[in-house]
Amino acid sequence: MNYNLKLRAVEPEDARKMFEAESDPDAWRYSDYIAPLSMEQLNRYALTYDADPFGAGQLRLILEADGETAGIIDLFDISARHLRADTGIYIFPHFRGKGIGTNALRLLIEYCRDRLALHQLTATVSELNDGAMRCYSKAGFIKSGSRPDWLRNSKGYENADILHVVL
């Protein structure tokens, strides 16, 4: 199925969906958070959203598929000097496996190249996260390195791959 996808700014009413994503324990293993974010924190973030990614050093975008919130894409560690950023993507479970993440990353690449004039995007992805690895690969990211024992899980540590795309 083809979806009409768009990336848009965070609005105050997005706090509930951000809370849903941030409360997903399956996603915690890929983040650096050691405690979930509260609804109040996310409300505050949505109300004080900074649309200047170079000033803020980060940018969160909401992914819509046919008008419904399908995911969240983050740019972080944005470097105005080196014109690069790290990226992460969260797709809500009922939208996974439909090519939405790949197409969202393609939209992000276009936005970062054409609007932000970035040179490169990177992502650090668990080598056990087959869905994310497929998604980034189909969007044009290539493996440029690895980080052994990078992510801690309940059984110990797992390796992560460093992926990048030159815009």
C-alpha cells in the first residue's frame, strides 16, 4: 500500500504520541534513557519546540502517513560546522513492515540536503535490529563501522553498526 507521507513540526497535541513512543520498553534498549520521560516533560517539549536545529542541536519531526501519526524522526548532535547529524527513527508498531520507515528516511534525507544543507547523516543501529538495518539500508545508508558491546541488554551487550549516508 502506498501512503501519503509527510514530515512536520511537533505540535502540542503530539505529546501523547511522543509519550506512547517513549514508553515503549522495546525501544528503550536502543536509547540512552534510563528512565521513561514523563507526560509533563513531553508536554513542555511540545510547547517549547525549537524549530532552529542548528541552535538547538536537535530536531524532532512527526511522521504522518495519510494524516495519521506513524512515527517520530529525530536529528541530534547536529554540527553546523561539519554539516552532519545523527538520526533515529521510531515507527509505531502497526505501521512497521510497510516501507514507511524507509520512505520517511528518504524524506528526511531530502529535507536535510535541500533545506538544512547538511552533508551527511549517521545512525547507530543494533546489529540485532533487522528491521531498522533493512530500513536504513533501503534508504541509502551504508555500514561504515561497528561498535562492539555498544548496547547493554538483559543478557549482556550487543554490537551496533555505524551507518551513514552522504547527501
